[in-house]
Amino acid sequence: MSAAVPPKGETYDFSLQREGDHSLVSYRGPLKSVPAGASAAFSEKLFIGPKLQDQLQKTGPKLELTVDYGKLTILANPLFHLLQWVHKYVQNWGVTIIIVTILLKLLFYKLTEKSGRSMAKMRAIAPRIKAIQERYKDDREQLAKQTMELYKREKINPVAGCLPILVQIPVFLAFYWALLESVEMRQAPFFGWIQDLSSKDPYFILPILMGFGMFAQFKLNPAPPDPMQAKMFAFMPVIMTVMMAWFPAGLVLYWLTNTLLSIAQQWQINRVVLAEAAKSGS
């Protein structure tokens, strides 16, 4: 970014010229005279370089707002400052991403727990759902009725897990943009083969690990009742692996960490729900 910051306490005239997609912003200060034989010094402050927010704040008021997080600025900006704060202590942006991802997971633990319990219960009754589908495969009305009665008996709300996930989406998208727009990640090493978190993984190891993690997460959750949907969900990890292979390694590290934490949480919830079901059954 290139920016000019005029001195305080003086009146300046600003102008903006547009030519198609290009624009030229200029400013002109007050006229000053230097008597013959005298000397004077005039200073101007210029900023030319990457958008490092600490430097932008020192250069001029609100210059840090040139780091554009879009409509999610209200969430992404605090997340960036949290990243900065953690980085002061660990001095490694990769470790910082992992720690902040864990903090976000803890923040939404209760919400995701409710969603996880709903999915665990759905997984537990999956054989009974399949039996109903087999019995009433030619009668859609009875199929829907018997399925809803089963949900009612087992006190399961099939859409209960959706709201917690919807609440989290804006925060995780904001974290995505905070990582994507922060030049502080540029040429920042993590460990081993990851020497630049702003570039793709040169050996595609993180995206492949993420793909396996997403597949394991899919296996932990109840299979969709529609066979076609089940095949689509099973193929989703492959699609995400190919897509994320070209993303910055920092973003893939975030997604991998979040996926592994989700697997651990859902595995624990499944154990608890199965134990509760066995206890109530005995």
C-alpha cells in the first residue's frame, strides 16, 4: 500500500480523479514563502509497503482500516488482535493459529455439544430408521409418520443440531478472512516443510491430512437417509482436499486443527450418549 499522511494543524485540499478502474488521489497544502537568504524545512509522511497493522497505526489515524475484512470486519478485527496477542507469547504464527482455533472451539463448546448429542442420538437409532425405510419404502406418508413418531419417542429433534452450527459460521468465516488478509503471515514459517504460512503446502501434506480427518468426521456422524446424499457426503472430503490444496498453509492448518478437535469432541459425545442409552436400557 502507498499512503501519504499530511501534517496536523494545517489546511489541505484533497482531490480524486477517476479514469475507468483507476483513481488518483492528491492533496495540496497551504502556500509557504521562504525569504531570500533564509532556509526552511518541509516534511511529509509517506507509507509504502505491506499492510502491517502496527506500522499503519503509527503512521496515521485509521490507516489500519485499509486491511479490508469486508462485511465481517466487526468479527475479524477482534480475532486478528487475538492472534496478535497470542503470537507475542509463542512467537510462531502456526502455533498461534492452533491455539486460537482451540480457544474458539472452547468458546462454542456448549453449542457444539448440543449439536453433537443430537447427531449421536441419530446415529444410535440409525438401524431402526433403516428398518422403517425398508418397511414403508412404497408408502411415503407412513414412512414420514413412523419416522417422526420414532423421533418423538426417543426425544430427538432432527434439526436441533443445525442452529448451533449456523451461529458459528460467521465467526469461522471471520477467522478465515483474518488469516487470509493478514500480511503478518507472509513468509512466516511453522515447522519442518512449512516455511511460509501464506503459501500453499509445497508437498500437500496438510490438505491430505485434512481430507482424512474430514472422512473420519463423516464416519462419526449419522449417515444421511438418502443413499445419494450419503455418497455425496462421503465424496466431500475428496473435493475439499483438492480445493484446499491450493489455499495458504495457514488456512489449511486452521481447518485441520478444527476438524481434529471436532472429531475428538464428537467421539467423546458418542461414548457418553451410548453409555446413557445402555444405562437407561438396563
